[in-house]
Amino acid sequence: MLNRRQILHLAAALPLLQGGIARAAAPATAAAAADADADAVNTRPIPSSGELLPVIGMGTSQTFDVAASPEALAELGAVLQAFFAAGGKVIDSSPMYGEAESRVGDVLRSLSPRPPVFAATKVWTRGREEGIAQMQTSAQRMAVERFDLIAIHNLQDWRTHLATLKQWQAEGKVRYIGITTSHGRNHEELLDIMRREPLDFVQFSYNIEDRVAEQALLPLAQERGIATMINRPYQRGSLFAKTRDQALPDVAGELGCSSWGQFFLKWILGHPAVTNVIPATSRVHHMQDNMQANFGPLPDGRQRAEMLRVFTAL
């Protein structure tokens, strides 16, 4: 189990890791054990199975959509090494994201031993056969034998693809199935699907500025036992324009936050219906910063209200 101090050492040694993940020695004393427990990776269960996932995952929209140059692959490799070193596991992609699936696969093939990955992608086309062909291509691109999660991207031809995914799940070809939306679109249709269909996951946008999901999506997911994967946690980076040159408030210290990025991620994680958040980056130092939200206390109701008060007052 990795704690934050070990992550700092690992970050400094990334060029030497060669894809491996260092493992911490078992605590030698009761005090050390308590300290390790305090720094354990935060996890939450997938309601349909009870499987635990680290609360911070990784998105790949835009950030991994690059040509396969040696320089780009080296940089993305370092990003993924930082992700895995901090207990990361969930990697989410889509055919919609250009070359992102392929770049994830390129890096994963280069890692030996290969770290445990919860591989998630989406189907984003029309027609049954087209959907099957696209999902098979995604598996080749991302270098996975079986996806942990395939979701229907932005409800595209969802009835057709959901029938296929249900069959694949029954046959053991995919572990979990779901549906996504973004930009705040199609919430009413998504809510109707969530009420009627046996989904494992839904993915949508939610952050401290865009709180629409609190009205119905998050409560219904909690009621129906559906895991939630949260995209756009930084509102495409616009949240940082509001906090530039602003000091972190006292409540950030209570939660172990050393940056506004961690502050925003932990605010999201303070909602009990949130399972996993997937910030996207192609920069190692940003990944290291994001992953610190994988550790330490998460806000209770009072702290979360104070975080929102501070942000809206800026």
C-alpha cells in the first residue's frame, strides 16, 4: 500500500521505474500501521458488485489524442507511471477521442510488469454490427482482452448497443455496462433509461460550478445502485481562472489539500453518490497533483458547504 510520502519518492524516481510499481513494506509498528491506514487510497464500491475502485481515475479526452512520436509516448508513459504509482486504476477512453485509445494501448504494452487496470471505453456509432466492430477495434487499440466497462457514448443509438452489451455481459465479454452523457445534455432521457434499465455505470459532468447533476442524476443513481463516473471535474479548466492567485481556505488544510485542483476533486468526492472522478491530463506534475486527492479525508456536509461558500464568494 502506497502512502503520500512514498508517492513523492516514486515521482522523483519515475525515469527509473521502467513501468514497475514499487510496493511499500509492511508497517513495523502499530503507530506505523495507523499512519499507513490514514494514507491509504480512498476507494468506493461499484454498487452492482461491491468491487472497490480508487476514487480518482483518469480520462483521456484531448490529452491522449496525439501522434505516436517517441517524445509523446515518453511523456504519456511518465503520466501513466505517476498514475499507477499513486494507486490509480481506472482509465476511461472512447473512439470519439481520436488517437487516445491507441496511445493508452501503446503505453500499456510497454509496461512490464503491467499494472492492474480497470479499462473503460465507449461505443460511439450507429448500428449493431458497426457497434460490435468498433468495440472490438477499441480492445485492440487499448491492448485489453476484455473491457471492464463499456458505456454507450452520449446515448448514441443506445437501444441497439445496450442490447449488444447485455448479451456481451451475459457471455462474459465485458464486466460492466453503462451509458454516458456530457455538457449537461440529454439528462431527462438518461434519467428515464436509469429508471428502466439494469445499468452498472453512468457517466456525466459534475463539478463545484456545474451542480445540475445534484438535482436528479446523483440521487437516482444512489437510489438505483448505479456507479457514477464523473467527467469535466474542472469544467474544462475554467475553474482555475477563478482561483488564480487565490490562497487556499482553511477547510482545504482540514482535508489535506495542497492545491485548488485537489480542492475541486475532493468537493466532488464529498457527494456520497460519486464513485469515481476522471480528470484528464498529459502533464506529469498535473497527474501527481490530481492523484493526491486519492488520499486523506473527504469532506463531510459542513466542510463541503464551506468549500462551496468559499468558491462562490471568489
